[in-house]
Amino acid sequence: MKQQLVIDRIEDETDRIRVITLRPQDGKELPPHTAGAHLDFDLGPLGTRSYSLIDWPGDARPAATWRIAVQREEDGQGGSMQMHGFQPGDRISATAPSNDFGLGDHAGPALLLAGGIGITPVISMATALAAADRPFALHYTARSRGLMGFADALGTAFGDKLTCHFDDAAPLDLAALFGGIAPDTHLYVCGPKGMIEAARAAANAAGLPDAQIHFELFATPQPQEGDSAFEVEVASTGQVFTIPPGRSIIEVLEEGGVDLIYDCQRGDCGICQTEVLEGTPDHRDVVLSDSEKAEGKLMQICVSRAKTAKLVLDL
Ligand code: FES
């Protein structure tokens, strides 16, 4: 269900990261959310954009306002630029909070790993773990100190549970991080695709099973050089659609009246997973394992494309 929100406050965290505080337009109580939850904002012709809710220790509960952070991406598809263009008092509509990246209730220690603006859901997770007195460590990596948002506030809130890593000075060493890790540790990682894939591989190599690895991709899918158009046939109806570069299978099929189920549209939730009956997918998600990708029988139709001229999908 959509709700109307008013932009209450805007604060610059870094040159590119802006913190936006929102309140309900009708003045009613906000629905509850759990650590790791996000809102999907309706940006009109640009579609929806997801931003994680940020909770800090000491925040009022139930929350009277919601807080998100948006990193400006000049090379993106315009969503972050539109979000940065808002002023206090502007209105925006968003879904109620949903959470594909929750902490669960396991008893083991939590290892939180965030890359860049992927820190936002992880702040809420650290806040929830600290409030519940559950054991955790937070590792936060950025390209440089100047590009890292929230470092001071994180240090104040979480003290020696926080370790910061900088690509240009003291980069994160995944092998060292996972060396000797307790076997009941749950890993929560949020950041760009390469970081998630590397962390997942290092965690597996250290003996953590996939069931203890939780991740959320924090990047809008970008077109890649050499992307070209391909056809998708909907097996149940025989309809054929052309997917041009820069548009997803979901966007084109939905516009053509095909009923689809999906959520993140970033390739990390697995909800749009579809069986491939013919053709070879070009996988761009972080959901499928390497062997599932090589098998080519399944694909995430929000981000993945085709290596062949045509795909026939079990839709
Ligand atoms: S909608 Fe989440 S993986 Fe496609």
C-alpha cells in the first residue's frame, strides 16, 4: 500500500550523500519496521527506487519519522539526482516498509560487512544487535576516508565493534577477516556486486554455508558496453517482445500487459526468478550460484539479459 510522505529535513553527510528525513503527510503513526527494511519510492517516469531505513541508537520507537540516505550518482539512471532535487516540504509517495534483509533470530555472532552507501541498512542492523545485546562486529569499507559517510557517528555509536577499511590506504582483507571465524557466525553484507560475490566466496571458503550468508545488493543495474537487443517469447501465450539495450525484461513485458512478480529489481532478492526454456541467459544477478548460472535453466529477469538472439521463458 502506498503512503504519502513529506520531506521533513535534508542534511548533507558528505559531498555526495544526503540524509533525508520523512514524515507521514496525514500525521498518523508510521507502520513498524525491522532492521534492514527499505521503502520503495515512486519516482514517476523513472519507476521506483528502494532506499533502506536508517535507525540509530536512541531513536524514538515507534518512529515519528523515517530516515534514508541517498548517494548522488551522476552516471546513474536519474533516480538519485531526482531524490537530491527534493526540498523540505516536498511530497513523495512510497510503499510501506518491507524487508528482504532481516537479521533473523539465530543465537550466533553476526558479522556485518558494508561497502560504501551499502552501510545504510547495516547501521540499523548494528543498532538492533546492540539494543538486543547480541554479539556482532561491523566492518565498513569505502574507497577513501573522504568518501565514507557516517564514520564519526558509527564510531560514537558502536565503538570498538566498528572497523573501517579504505581502498586507498588500508583495504579490507577478506581472507584475514574470515580466518578463524566462529562456525555459527551469520554474515550480512551490503554493497556492490563485486564485493558481495567476493565476500560470499571467502565466507564459503571459510566454511560458512549459504544459509548463514545474507546479502543485499546496493547498486542500480547499469547497462554494459556491448548490450544489444534480444527477443523474449512468453511460452504460455507465444507473445514475442524485443528487449532493447537499457531496458529490462520486466519493464518491457509489464508494459506489454504480462503479469509479473518481482521486488528489488537489482538482482538480489530472487523473487523474479524465471525458468529458461530456450536460449542462453546473460546473468547479472547475485542470487544464483556459479553452477546454476552455468546451467542456464533459471534467470532473474529484472537484470539479466541474453547471450542468444532469443529466450523462451516459462511465463
Ligand atoms: S526482482 Fe529481485 S532479483 Fe529480480
